[in-house]
Amino acid sequence: MPTASLRDTLHPRLRVADRDTAEARLAEIAPAFAAGFLTPACRDLLLGLADHSPFLWQTCRRAPERLVALLDQPPDAASRDIIARQRAVGAACGANPDLAAVGRQLRVNRETHALLVALADLGGCWDVAAVTRALSDFADASVSAATEALLRQGMAAGRFRPPDPEAPQAGSGLIVLGLGKHGGQELNYSSDIDLVVFYETTAASAATGGDPKPFFVKLAQGLVKLLSDRTPEGYVHRIDYRLRPDPGSTAVALSTGFAFDYYQTLGQNWERAAFIKARPVAGDIPAGAAFLAELAPFIWRRHFDFPAIAEIHALKRQIHMVRGHETIAVAGHDIKIGRGGIREIEFFVQTQQLVFGGRKPALRGRSTVAMLDGLAAAGWIDGRARDELTEAYGFLRTLEHRIQMVRDEQTQRLPTGTEALTGLALFAGFPDLAAFEAAFLHQAGRVQAHYALLFEAEDPDAEVGLVFGAGETPEPETLARLAAFGFREPERAWETVQGWHRGRRPALRTARAREILAEMLPALLRALGGTADPDAALLALDRAFARMPAVAELLAILRAHERLRLLFADILGTAPRLADTVGLSPHVLDTVLDPDFVAPNPDPDAVRAQYRALVSQPASHEEFLDRCRDATRQMNFVTGARLLSGILTPRQAGEAYAVVADATVALSLEAEAARFAQDHGAVPQGRCCVLALGRLGSRQLSADSDLDLVFLYDFDPADRTSDGRRPLDAVVAYNRLAQRLTAALTTATRRGRLYAVDLRLRPYGSHSPPAVQVSGFATYHREAAEPWEHMALARARIVAGDATLGAAVMAEIAAILSRPRAPATVCAEAGAMRALVARERGHAGPYDLKLAPGALFDLDFLAQAIVLSHACDWPDGIGLGAEAIFRGAAARGLLPDAAAEALAETYGFLDAVYQWQRLVMADPAGAPSETAARQIAKALGLPDARSLAAELRRHRRRSQALMARIRRSVRLPACP
């Protein structure tokens, strides 16, 4: 079925102001029309052109037969045909091109395409996306054709020898990038095209036979002459090269090496925004794509980049200062750079792309409308903002085209006179000027409102009388405001903040840090005032400032988002470990804004994938160690923040900390094994794995837990030498690898350390090498291990290394634990070991929930004793947590139901407090501060700190009584 022609699908909305004049003009070209050609819709469209657009009507008069031909074709097919002809001009110019003839043909094609686009747009056949895409595709073809013609001219002169003379752009090293609306395929009707010309030195030097710069500079200048110069046939495109690096002092063609150095050292946020839409449009397209891929780290930062918001808004303010348009108007208003205009929508989208796109690749697209959808899908804007800005963007871009179609001028300014404004209103399809003004003000007002929410949201406290730095004594109004915020000691709070303004903290002495602090101080103090202890939170912030080398980045992040200010204030007041993390790595706060923050994915595979993505592909071993520390710190921070926010329970937090540790150990082992193999090769048929014990093994890790690990290996005794350039015996090799793994996890780099690692639970403890052969591990546990060492195996699991070896180790552990044992003997051995621990280590007091009598150590020992006594007929008990073991023992008649439930309840309560202690207390085993005690009590649903202390006493006493009763009265049956 043939596609309908443009004439058959017209439904124009434009209206005529001077019908008589328009009819007279139409009559001049009517002889070119066949009978029946002027359908009512076609007549309305042509009358509108005759009435409102001198440019378009002159184009119609110049070649009426061309007008007829365009109207009689399907518009999409006609556009593709013209674009193909335009692109072919370069290849068709021969070995010795006549550039004047090339220029004439390019201009003829441009006039034809401009008429087609106007007919399809004004005729209602294309929406704004189709219009801008067609204009952009035509610009691509123009630049490519002109580039090819100039390269062929260079070939004819002997100055350019491409790898393929039939396709001189391919492999040439020449990179022509389209930026701005051209790069984003959103070009407007009479737009300039923003181009940047680079060359890849190696390929370009081979093609030019020497320094390629003079040739490509001349080519870039030739593009301007060929496409931009006005001739009797008009012009093709106006070219703007001002988006290149340092345009005031650099040539119009630059090497990629220079460009990389410039962007990495001097590149600005506005240049990052410009490169969001960058796209290779001519020259060596693969080289252009490779250049952009290498430049991606400059454009897309690894962290949420909130300072970009302030810097881009400052650029917008500068535009208003220079060019006006600070308020929305109609007459004379610039709909591109004025308030409520196109640029505000673009800045709204591009700034958030810069902020979030580094961590969210889905937000790196070039299309404004598509990225509004992407921002909404990712949760950064709501559906209303997306829909209203999408509608406004379509309205303003269509209006922009109407303005430019009048005289083919690059302008976005509305007319000033009533007659001209009325004409534009009718040309745009409105019944009168009043309807147009109402629609325009409505759409521009929406844009301004959404833009202001992102860039200009005012702090309700911004004008509050807070005075710092001006005198030696505080103003009474300042003290009153601090007290109203919640500070119990406003004078001391004033002294602290006064010290910041006086430069007492080195990190606050830079001009940028002081400027941001002054701007956001009321909001920051208000956030601190909302915490449980504002005075303590302020002092914690002051201590953090004292430790930090710089704070401008952190302050910029906090200024940009109220939710982060509130969370950071809570962290300062209640979670010193998290506050230290923020001080060291401010961008960990980014994770709180991620929509996934409130919906954590506990799947270990997903966490491992996330960890690998954060570490990525470091360039050196030192960088790998630093990135691991950053990744672990960030993911543990997220876990702590989720616990603090109530998103995770303490038990879930323990599991989350554990899976992060699993990922850390696994990737560290993988990296160290690969690095070791570079020096020493691999042991033939050698395998290794890492066994986790303790709280890591039971997935109950806390914010400050050590890792109890055992490094195990196996190999073929008949072939025990590694195959590298520096071969080692297998035993030596695996022990050195174990040492390297331990160092990778424990060494302090400039980014801190990962974990403290305890290897003492391996056979023979610290008296043996760090790595243990599996056969030795099995022999030791079958012949020499103490019962408490077997109890420790009850929480064992493999966390890294060879899966088949890990499965063999776990099978061996199950066999060891399943050996028949007398429960009385196990209980006696466990009691003796517990007494030894009490004598040698004691405990720090009633809040030491690990070692205090009746606390977690005692309960874990009881659970492990039950497993060790009954693993022979209850193998599924191996690897369970203490609560599950108590309840499972009751189900099997090993414990009374009431006692088991009470033990499980006590364990759950003490373990929850234990997790909170490690999050909110600097000394978890000591007595908590009033603030910390209140925080823990609140988290556990208790009214106050006194109730917390009472509940801890009750639970510990109950567990002591229950365990004494079990020892006296419960006779656990022996394994058969």
C-alpha cells in the first residue's frame, strides 16, 4: 500500500491576517498547479506561508515546480532522499573538486530541505521531534559532504593521503564532533551548528605526511567558507567553533592529546554539559567515538556532582546580567535564554545529568525529552515535572521554529510590536494575540517554577538575624535564634560557628568554602537543631572540620539537598563512625539520594556486582587497594545509614555488612592471585579458598567487626611447583599468597584500611603458617583439635576462592561436626573454655554485650554446644544462627519450649543492641552517652535510656538463670 503524500495528509493550524494580499500572492504561482491540486488544506497552508513568511514564500516563488514535487511525495521519503543527495555531494565531486560547484549544490539542497521541513511542520504532518531530527540529519550530511570535498581537494594537491582513497574520511584521524542541539539531534530551523574539530595525531600524521595541524586547521576554515558563506544561492549552515578548548587562543583544529590535557586540567562544568550531547558527525567516525569514550570520565564523575548545580546556575545568572530577560514577558522576550525559556529546560535536564549520570549510565542520553523520562524513571523528578516540562519544551521549540521561519534568521526573540506579535500568534496557530500571550505565559511560568525548585529554592531561614564574624560578643537576636533552633548552650554554639568564620579550622579558610558556608549556614544550623542533641552534633561537626583537609565539596553537597543535610545532622549527633566516613569521603552521601537506598537488594550476587562496578578497572595495584577501601567504606556507610533510617533491622544490617565483607575478600583474593601469578605463575591443579568463622561466618557482622578467616589450599603433590618466571614450591606459594591477601585487607593506605583480620582460628593458631593445606586442616580437626575449636566450625562458611575446594572443605567440616559426642562432655569442655576466657579477658562492664556474663558470648557458646552435640542427627543445624538453633532445639525436644523461646528472644535483643552500639558509640563496650542511650532505646522501641539499661539487665539475668537451669536439669540425649 503506497504511503500518502504530504498534500494528502495536511491539517495546518496557521491562520491568515491579510487574506487579500495572501490570495494575490498565491495567484502568482497558481499556473504551476494542476487542476485539483489546491485542496482546502493545501490552500490554507500556502496562504499562511504567503502571509507570514517572506523567506518561505520567496522559496516557493523561485521554483513552484519544486513546491509541487515536495507536496506530492511522502514527507519522510522526501527528506531521506534530499539528505542522501546532500551526503553524496562530497563523493560525487571527483578527484579534483570544484568547491564553488560543491557549495552551490549544497545550498540548493538546503533550500529544498528547509522548504520540505516547513511544509511538513506547518502542515501538521511532523511533530517537533521529527522536525528537529530531520534538520539534524541534514546537517550531518552537509558537514560530511563538505569534509569529504575538502579532503579530496587535499588529495588532489598531494597534501593528504588517506588509507582508502575511495573513502577519504575513514581512518583519517580527523574528528568532527557536533555539540549542542546538533549533537543532540535537536537542531532548530535556522540554527547555527556547534562543531569541534580534533585530530588523532598518529593516524593524521600518517595521512598528511608530517605535522597534521596546518592541514586540518585549513580544512576547518574551509568548512566555514563552504557551508557558512552567503552566496546568491544562500547558505547551508552557520558554523560556530567557540565550544573548542580555550577558543580565544587556540587554533580551530586541535590534537586529541591537547584536548585531553585541557579537559582533565582546565575543563569547566559548562564544557562537561556541552559534551553531554557530543556526537561524531563527520571524519573518522570510529576515532570520534573512541575519543568520546576516553573523555567520559571528564564528563561523567564517579560521584553525584552537586557543585555543578551552583556553577551552571551561576552561568545562567551571568547570561541574564549580560543580555537581560530576567523576568518573563511577551513582547521582545527571548524564548531561549530568557526566564521560563528553552535554556532553563535544558539546564534543568543537563545539570541533573551531570550530577547523577556518573553513577547512572541510563541518564547519559543526548535527547532532552528522553532524559526527562529518564530522570522521572530514576526517581530524581516526579511525573508532574516530566510532563509539564515535556509539554513546555514542545511548545517553546515549535514557537522557536515559527519565529525563525519568518525570515530564516537565527533568533529566538519575540517581536515587540503588536502587529508583528499578532502575526506570529496567527502563524503559530492561535486565534488571536490574547490566546497566544496566555499560552506562552502559562508554559514559561511552569518552566520557571521547576527551574527555580532545582536552582533557586530559598532557605526559609536565609534572612533570619544570624550574625557571625562581626564582633567579639554575640548579638542577642543570634542567641535567640540558636536557642529556637534547639541548642541548649547557644553561647557555646555561637563561639563554635564564630571560630569557623574567623578561620580557626584550616579547611574553612578558602574563599569558596566560606562562601558556601555563609549561604547555607541557617539551613545547616536548623538541621543540627533537629537532632536529638544539637550541641553534641555541632561539636561533632566542628571536630570533623578540624580533621578534614577541605570542606567545600561536602558543603556544596549539603547545600544542594535538604534530605542530606538532615541525615548528616543525625549522623553527627548519633553515629560518630558514619560521621568520620563522611569527613573522609563526602560523596558517600550520594548513595542516600539513590532511589535504591530505600529498597536495598540483599542478593549476594547483586552486591558483588555492585562492588566490582565501584572498584572498576584501576590502573595500578595501589589504585586497586584505594578503590577497594572506598567501595567498602561506601557500602558499609549505606548499611549504617539504612540502619539509622530504619530501613534495615539490626539483623538485616549484620547480613548486609557480611555480604560486603564477602565481596571485599573475594575480589581481593582474585586480584592478589592474578598479581601473584604474574611473578610466580600458577600451581598446576592448585586451588585455594577462604573460610570465614565467627560473626562473619554467621552473617552477623557489625560496623567494626574483625574478620575471622582461615586460608586453605590444595595441590597435586606430584606436580607442586608453580609455572611462572620465578617458580615456587606450592606450600611457599600459597603461604605468600595468604600473606598478600591479609596485607591487602589490613594495610593502611591513604584511603584508610579495610578490616582487621584474625587468623588465629586456623589449626595451631599463631604457631603455624598463615595458609593451611586442606589435608592438614582435616587431620588436625580429626585428631588434635579442642572441642571449642569444633564449636567455632559450627559458624563456618566459604566466602572466596575455588568453589569445588570450598565444597570439599564444607563437606569435611560437616563430617567432623557429625562425629558422635557425649553432650555432658561437650558442655563441660565449653564451660571450662568460658571460664578461661572470663579469667583472661574479663569484661568491660554491663554494656559489654560480647563478654559480660549472660551476654552474646555465653549464648553463642550454648548454641554451638548444642550443634556439636547433635550434628550427627541434626546436620541442618550447622551454619544456623543462635536464635534459629534455640528454636530448632526446642522443636527436636532438646530444650524446653519456653526456655528456648526466652533464649532466642534475649539473643535477638542483645544482638540488636550490639549492632546499635557499634554504630552510635565510639567505645561500644563502655557506658553509652545520654544521647547514644536515647538513640538505641528509641530504635528498640523503649521510652528512654533508663528503660534500656533495665532491659539489658533483665535479659542478661534471664539468660544466666536459663543457662544455669539447663546445666542442672536438662539432660541432652547422646547421639546414637
